[in-house]
Amino acid sequence: MEKTYYDPADLKKFGDVSEFGPELAKKFFDYYGEVFKDGALTAREKSLIALAVAHTVQCPYCIDAYTTDTLERGCSEEQMMEAVHVAVAIRGGSSLVHSVQMMNKVKEVSM
């Protein structure tokens, strides 16, 4: 198999990031664990949000992890894809709304 820049096996090494800075890593992992507990949103809902965000930030490790997590939490393929489409719509819309800045500049320069 050809080696890729992102090695899927590295996802299992996520906990190892504490090797060079254990104090901050512990704080991060404690925080991370608290964030994904049931609260005003269920852990299942948070997992779908994480899957959508993972696509927005284009993190292959997160996409793998939250694809698995959402499936384990009973999400359907349709729900997962809908969450991804929400992320795509927001990302596309956020790029498109910046065209207002371009349009303003064109009008300013053209005057």
C-alpha cells in the first residue's frame, strides 16, 4: 500500500500527544471528555456536529473518528450526510457572503 501523508494508524496515537506536554494534554483531554458528555445536547447530537465540523476543517482523523462514533451512536447514513451538507452550506455561504467585500471594493474603485 502506498504511504499517505495522513496515516490512518496515527489516529490511535492521539493520546500520545501528551508525551511532550502532559500537563496541557491532560487539561485538553479532560475538557474534551466533558464537552462530549450528554448535556443540553445529547452525545449523539454532539457527535453529528463533530462530524460536520470535521468536514469543514477537513481533518481526516476527525472524519474517521466521528464517522465511527456517529454510527456507534445509531446515526443513519442519511443523518450523517445531512449533517455534512449543513457544514457544506455554511462553508459555502461564508465564502459567498465575503463577495460583498469584493463588490464594495469594485464599486469604490469604479467611482
